[in-house]
Amino acid sequence: DGGITQSPKYLFRKEGQNVTLSCEQNLNHDAMYWYRQDPGQGLRLIYYSQIVNDFQKGDIAEGYSVSREKKESFPLTVTSAQKNPTAFYLCASKNPKTVLINNEQFFGPGTRLTVL
Amino acid sequence: AQKVTQAQTEISVVEKEDVTLDCVYETRDTTYYLFWYKQPPSGELVFLIRRNSFDEQNEISGRYSWNFQKSTSSFNFTITASQVVDSAVYFCALSSDYKLSFGAGTTVTVRA
């Protein structure tokens, strides 16, 4: 079945450690996105990538880094520079080739990161 | 800049009641898309409906219906005859170019 997978579902890390969140999709989508969700708030865009080997900062990119070496994968690293990393992280993808007709993003199940 | 406002933080209803969720948006773009997503307790966002800025026709899809009014920049969403399984957080979102802007979400609780 086609879809987006994120692993792990729950992640615990000590303060000061870098941690990498996985996002894989087999939908053959060119564009991929990372969002952060805090309690009682909507999603905020961290980074996005429209094509392999290219990515752009979103609204809250500080303290995060990404790579896009393969079309299927868009890992997010939460660095020690991120001051408040505990949150729910959602990955999404979209096929921009159909932007005039179908512009919705498809989301993965999310990773809940807790920094102790 | 784009902005989406969902003024209702929480709504609680009894099963079979109708639920209407309000959404107001701001954008300078002339071409954009509006969406409603559902986030059940599991956390994954589920796409519900989409409307583009050129189509103000309101529609009904099963128990879901929406009212898009460009003149007031509103995109309201109604669940008819609510069920317990409708309990979730509902997000309104606005898209132009490649980015989505989300509202803060409305938590809907449907009691049996």
C-alpha cells in the first residue's frame, strides 16, 4: 500500500543530544514537508523540499536540519540548538505536478519527541 | 502573509446533533486552496475536503458539507448527525504555492 511512514512513533532523548526523525514515502511524490505541532496549536512548517537535493526553510527552521538525497526520504534532525524540541512532528508529501487540480498534502502518523 | 483563524477552541455535542466549524482566512493571493483536515487521537492528519478559490459552490459529501464565501473569507464546515467517531481535532488550512498554513484547530467532542 502507498503511504508515508514515520519512525519511531515515540522518541525520548536527553537534553543536548541531536536526534533524527525518519520519514519515508512510496507515493512517488516530489514534494515533502516537516511540521511541528504543539498542544493547542496548529501545525507550523519547519522545512520543505520540492525536489531531490533541494530544500527550503519554513517558518520555524532554527535548530533543525534536513537532507533530501532520495526522492522517498526526507529525514529531520533536531539539533541541540533547538531550545524547546519536545513536540509532535508530522511529515507530509505532495505531488506538485498536479498543483492545479489536487493540492492536498498527505500526512504520516507522526513522531512524538520528548526531551528529558 | 497568510493567516487562518479558527475562533472555536472546543465544541461539545451530543450524538446526532449537527456541528458547524468556523474558519476565516487571510491571503493576498488570487489563486489558493482551502482544506479541512481531521486529526483523531492517533495523531495522523486525515484529508477531508478541498475547495479552490475559483469555485464557491457549496457541496455536500455524505455527512460533511461546507460553505465557502469568498466575500467574507470564510470556509465553514458542517458535520451532520454527528457520531462518536467524529470526535477529533479539526484543522482548516490555506494553501498557495507549495505551503500550507493551518488554523489552531477546533476540538470536537461527540458524547453518546
